[in-house]
Amino acid sequence: MLSKLNWFSVAAGNRVEYKLSSEVRDAGFCIHPEEIASIVRGHDNKILNNIGGVEAIARKLSVSVDGGVSEESVNSRQQIYGFNRYTEKPSRSFLMFVWDALQDLTLIILIVCAVVSIGVGIATEGWPKGTYDGVGIVLSIFLVVTVTAVSDYKQSLQFRDLDKEKKKIFIQVTRDGKRQKISIYDIVVGDVVHLSTGDQVPADGIYISGCFLLIDESSFSGESEPVNVNEENPFLLSGTKVQDGQGKMLVTTVGMRTEWGKLMETINEGGEDETPLQVKLNGVATIIGKIGLAFAILTFLVLTIRFVFEKAHNGEIASWSTDDAMKLLDFFAVAVTIIVVAVPEGLPLAVTLSLAFAMKKLMNEKALVRHLSACETMGSASCICTDKTGTLTTNRMVVTKTWICERAMQIKGNESAEELKTCTPEEVQNILLQAIFQNTSAEVVKDKDGKDTILGTPTESALLEFGCILGADFDAYARLKEYKILKIEPFNSVRKKMSVLVGLPDGRVRAFCKGASEIILKMCDKIIDCNGEVVDLPEEQANNVFRIINDFASEALRTLCLAFKDINEMHGESNIPDSGYTLIALVGIKDPVRPGVKEAVQTCIAAGITVRMVTGDNIHTAKAIAKECGILTEGGVVIDGPRFGDLSSEEMNDIIPRIQVLFSSQNL
């Protein structure tokens, strides 16, 4: 498409000017694809500010930073600015896998032996008797190469399909004024993308708004320190990860024009390393080959010298006949036979068949194997460390229990919600809805069928779904969204809480906070009692709430506390407080264990493999899930991440064999 955009450049200092074709202007765009790509690629704040910032870029791209692109313009944007796809290398053909299989050292030795055996055999024993040994070796080589090539070729096809599935990443964008979820491949220049912790940046772009947005650019720079993206440093690169915070970006470059696309062009696929067993076999083949060759040469020399001495003894050393030449050829045939017998032609076939069988069994268990070495190394595995959320559990969160106004209640659909609304004062319900709907990174949107759809993380979605049940309909949520958000502190694994400062319609300021129960509880000095009144939270009552939290956690529930605090300031700039909150409610979120997990754990234990669970949850939730999965057994050690990290090497060596659950752990 670049050929359709006739452009030229003239030097204007360091600035390059681009001329737009009539096609670009007719489509309503006022900036050249290479111009906008160069701004982001060069992190050129000066040029961006001269143009007028992200708002001016958005105008040149005929897009609103609030409403996003229109669906009608998607095709024209793809035609002019390109598709968000990267050029992939063509897949390897079957013959390439055959050639790779023939590179095995043992097979090379066998091929040489087969050729020599056939040549000598025909010369000494004639056709076809002299070819039997050599053809047998060739047949073994053919079987080994066929099995290996077919196995590897099937793997490559399956992994190609798996890579396609892995690349089906969905991202949230605003289009036609509505927030929606689309494939990363459908991103176009001008899209307004919503980013939150853990997301992959889908294309190069410019920061619009957000808070505490930290980007991991180690894939480009190699630096482990995250980059703070804000108005002063507004450039985002495709392929990087959101480490913390949330924000919105304007997509400026997609596909092969992005920095990631340029990098992909320079990367060549490296060759696969040999498996550990192949390395050992090659060593054995080399030793056997050397020993066999040494004995073959020695045998040939001994037979030849003996033959020469016999001729000399008989006085025939000066006369040589055809029979003498055939005897020397027989001696050479004996030497070749020694080499052929020394190299075990059945060994590569046996190894290849066993590895292929192991790989097939793993594939039947839904475990794809990219390298054959995995079949070998997995056989010697003695320990499996597994995450909890999304691995042992389904990662489908649902609020199943709540404690509010000093009363615990099971939540099982709309009936339980109606009972909760009946038993809870209306004013407390309103505060609870505000705490849920205002302090969230998720969103409720209408799909094409007019149904409510929740976009967000599983935990946020569970809370929002609970709030929607209490709020009866989407309109209640929409009314609450009229409150003005003044400041946000998004959730991360260090703070383990999310806070927001909200401007109320009457001009007051209110802070909401939610997160790990033990952390939020320490921030509270008041609580809503059974009458719906705000009262002091003495230490004895706080201990009682802590016991309730432990009871929830012992039922394998992830617990979150919701709290609020009214601030005596009007709509001005203010920091979010870290204390003095009023506890509104405690909610228990259930993440069910995946079907078959307990049986899989028992199979591992029966095979002598220790299964350990590593999670960021508190001790009670971690122990409950571990017991439900069969991981935590009698005598097993449960330890928290920080305490484990403080142990000495000797203490670690002593306790590691007995550890079954590592809770409150953090990523390094």
C-alpha cells in the first residue's frame, strides 16, 4: 500500500516532510503512515508537541479520543495504514525434516557402512547375495528417518495451529462510542485501546490518559526496570507488557511498520539443539566407530601381513595373480564386516520409536511436545510447582458469600440478592453499590443483542456482576457513573488494593478502597453495624471480623473487603488516604477447582512426583484449595513467600523437600 502513497522527503533540519496522495486525502486522513510511525519510533516529543499532541494526531486520523473510530472507516484504515499482522516465515516442508533426520552421526556412519558393504559384497559374493547385509542396513536407516521425519513434521503442524491459537489475543477498544472486545488482529490505526495490568500492547501508539501506567519494555531494551508512561513520555511500543496501572492509548502504527514488526524482520529462527539422549548416542557412536575402525584396520593389516609372509615363505612374493587380489579383497570385506557389526543399526530405530511413542502418549494427554528432549527430561521430573488461579482452578470468579451489617449470607442468584436487599438498609446498599461500581477497572456494556456484558478481570467481573444483581439493572449502574472520578490507584500485586477518589454530586469527596481483606481491615477504624449505622471499630470487633475472614478463606473463598471514607475537601486535588476508612462489607469469591485436578495430583503422587502449589493468596484460602486438590497432606509444610525468602541456604535445603504450599508469594 506504500506504493500507492506517493511521497517525497525534503530536508528541513532533521524533519522529514511527507506528501499525501489523493487517495489518503479522499479517505479523510491528514497524516502519512511513515510520518506517524517515525514520531513514535523516534520517541520524538518535540515533533509531537509541534503537531499539537495526541489530540491533533487524533484529528489528523479522523478519530475522537472519546468515541474511537467508526466501524465504517475500518476497511479504509486497513487499506492505507496496513493490517495488524506480521510477516511469518513459510513453514518447513517434509523433505526438510527428512534432511534433518539424516544429520544424525550414527546414521551417517551406518550409511557409509551400508555403501561399503554393498560394494564389497557384490565384488566378493556377486549379485544379489552380496547386497543382503548392506540392504538390511539401508532398510533400518529408512525406517529411522521416516519415523523421525513424520513425527517431527506432525509436531510442526500441530504447533503451528497452537501458535495461531496463542496469538488470538483480545483487546478492549472504544468504537462508535462503545467499549468492546476485539481481536488484536483487527486493531487499526486510530483505535482507542484500553490497557490494564497484564495486557500486551497490541500496536505502537500514543498515551491518551490513565494512571500509574508502567510498561515492561525488556523485550526491546533488555532493561528490567519498567518505564513510566505519561504525558511527558507518551509513547507505547507493540509487544511490550503493562506491568502496572491502566490507561488509554491511540494506535498510530500497526503490523510490520511497528518497532516489533521491524524487530521480527531481523530475527532468524535458530536451529533446534540435540536432545540429551541424542548427544549420548552420538558419543557412543563415535567411540564405537573409532574402536571398530581400529580393530578393522588391525585385522586387515594382520591378515595382509600374514598373507605376504606366506607368499614370501613359499617364494612367490614376486608373482601376483587374480586369486591373490581376491584374497586381499576378502580381507577388506572382513574388516568392513567388523565395522558394520560394531555399529548397532537397531539402536537409532529403537530410540526413535520409543521417543515417538512417548510423544504420542503425551499428545493424547493434551500435552504437545515441541522438542523430543521433553519426552526424556519429563520422565525424570520429581517435582511440579503449579500456580493456583487459572491452573488448578477455572479462573471463573463468582461471589458466593457476603458479610454486611454484621450478618453473613450465601449468594445463590437473584433470590439471595433480594433477601440481602431486604435485610440491608437502603443507604447501606447505595454505599455498597458506589464502592463496587466506582472503584473498578471493569465495565458493563451492551452487546449487539442488547444484553449486558462485563469486560474486565475475573475478580472485577465477579464483583460487578454481584453489584448488577443488587442494582437490579444497568440503568442503576449508569446513574452511578455520573459521579466524577478524581484520582485512581489501580490494583497491583504489591499494594494488593485498589483505591479511588470520587467527587459526589453534592460537591463532597469520598474515597473508596477494596482489596486483600487483612490489608483493608487494618486501614479501617469504623464499621457499619447491624442497624446500618457507622460506629467505631474497636480491636475486639476487628478481631471478630478477622475471624470471619478466616472462616470465609477456610471455605476456599477469596476474600475482599470494601471500605469508604468521606473527606472534608471539595473537588480539589487531594491524595487518597491510607487510613480512617469505614468497613462496608466483606465478600467471598469462589474460583472452583478444575475437573480432574484431584485425580491428576493423585496420579503424580503415585508416580513419586511431588506437587507443590505456589499462590499469592492468604494462608487459609491456599490451604483450603490445596486440601481440595489433594496437594496438602499430613506432615506437609505451608510457608509464606517472604518468610521463605529470608531463610538461609541450609534452612532452605532442610525445608524444601517438605514444602507443599507456598502462599503470599510475589513475582520477582
